[in-house]
Amino acid sequence: MHKDQHVVPCEDGWAVRGEGNSKVTSLHTTQEDAIRAAREIAINQQSEVVIHRRDGKIRDSDSYGNDPNPPRDQKH
């Protein structure tokens, strides 16, 4: 299943949560640690990592899917 992984703020730091899940997959003290964990899951599931800011707005996203025609990278 290709479920996007969201890096979201939580009470004690940062969490990784699969899209549509009410429970978090993992908790982390830093956003960077949460991004690493989400990236590993996304690579395994060929999905996307969506990184949120503290205010909940999306900061960034990276695709690890197997799309033969991925969208052009606008960040670089």
C-alpha cells in the first residue's frame, strides 16, 4: 500500500503518521529524526514524505514512489 508519511508536530517533539491514520507510527525529539524515519517508510512503501511546520502547514515533500513520470522538482 502506498500511504504517504506525514512528519507532524506533537506535544513532545515530532511524529510520523501514515496518511489517514489516527495513531502515530513513531515519536521523535527532533524533526530531522522524524524525517529520517518517515523517509525509510516511504522508500519501503514507494510513497511520499510530507513535512509540516510547527503551525501544521506543509513545509516540503519528497516522493519515493516508482512513478515513471514524476513531477518536475521545483525546489532545485
